[in-house]
Amino acid sequence: MRVRILGSAAGGGIPQWNCACAGCAAARRSGAHRTQDGVAVTGDGTAWYLVNASPDLRVQLVSAGDLDPGPGRRDTPIRGVLLTTAELDHTAGLLGLREAGRLDLTATATVLAALPLIPILRRYTDLRTHELPIGAPLALDGGLTVRALVVGAKVPRYADPCPDHRPDDAWVTALRIGDERTGRSFVYATCLPAWTDAFDAFLAGADAALLDGTFSTEDEPARAAGLTRTPREMGHLPIAGALPALRRHPGVRFLFGHLNNTNPYAAGPAPVEVARDGQELLL
């Protein structure tokens, strides 16, 4: 299995177009830019699945190489998109796929029902939506399977408030993608509000995991941006909060993505491995 990290930043990327904070200013000076969070996964090198579709998706696909179209004029190795949230930074890139001859979109029933882009996409392409089951494996092309675990209940701003919301709505999921031929597996959880027992069990035995690296510490939003909400209140476990749990999984390669522009680890030394745009994992 191959996992290509398409983007490693939180919403807005680094630098953000309208931000002159220290992190964005440093990124402009150094050219150390990061596009918004997402990965591409394949089991056989032919059939690829996108995990989320950021607003930067076109640039990410053009830069990837392995995701180029061909040999036919409209052939593409992309077999579908798996969504872990309904947030705009994970879904707005779907509009860039509207010229596909067919587009397979897999997400929880909660996300599919909320996503305002679905009726728009149906006007442009043969859109086929598939409900992502919770817990049970779903077969993908290329010998892969995916399992989902609900990890959060953060509602996108455009969908809140809504009187139809229920406490058990599956707004935010982690994915475990496995290769049936090799037994290797990869966990994607870049929006993780808490490290629960259920997530710990979901992660156990994986070969690699891309985790929530939005913030470095609990006080980062207040210290760097003057915000009153904590990372956990925004749906993100800070890296410092995850570190103790990593020791229980010594066989897992951990990377942190979805970095916010305030996170000093985006451009400086870090106590963990920080994902990079274009990085590839071979599992």
C-alpha cells in the first residue's frame, strides 16, 4: 500500500492568503508553503482513492505525478473520494472533480445529508454516493478495505444550528485503510478531539497513522492568536495531549498533519514526525 500526503495544513493552508501572523510571514519568506489536508491511497498502484478533497486539490493532483490522467483522454486512476468530515476544507475540492465522467463519493449518512455540494455535482457528473458504514469493513478497488470510527460531533458552520441534529450523528470519523494482500494498514485521523479507549483500540496494530497536528499545545490558540476557545473545544486534540498515548503503540509510525498556521512545528523543530506535502509512505 502507498499513501501519498497531498496536503499537510489545516484550513486556509500555510501561509493563509489574508494572514500576516508570525507563522504565515515566515512561510512567505522561506517558501515553506503547505496546502490543505488530504491524502491519496492505493493498494496496487493503479486504483487510487482520495481521502478528503481540499480546496487545493487541483494543485495537489497535478503535483503528484502518479495521479495523472491517461492513457485515454479522460482516463483517471482516481476511483473515488472518502470523506471524514463535511467541513469545507475537506470537501470544497469536490467542485474541481465535477468534470469526471463518474465520481464515487463515500461518507457517513450524516455527512452526505449535510453536504450542499451534492446537488451541484449531480448537475455536472454521474455522481454516485455510498454510505460509509461504521465499524464494518468496506471493500475498495485495488485490494483495499476501509473501516470507520466516529471520533467527533463537530458540525460545520454552514450546517449549524439545525433542529434535526442528533447526538449520535456521525460528523467526524477516523479511517483505517487496510491492504488485504499484505495485512498492512494505515489510520487517518486528522480531526481528533480526544484520544478515547475506542480510538486506542481502533489504532492498535496499524503500521502508520496520520494524526491531528492542528495545534501543538493546549494554550497555543490563546497565546498565538488571542482566541478564547481551546483546541479541544474546536475539535482538535493538541499534539502535547496525544504524546503519552503514542508510547502504547511502539510499532506504529506516527505522523502529524492538518497543521494550523499558528503551530510552531509547521516550520520548526518538533518532538514528533510532521507530515510534508508530497511525502509518500510505503507500507
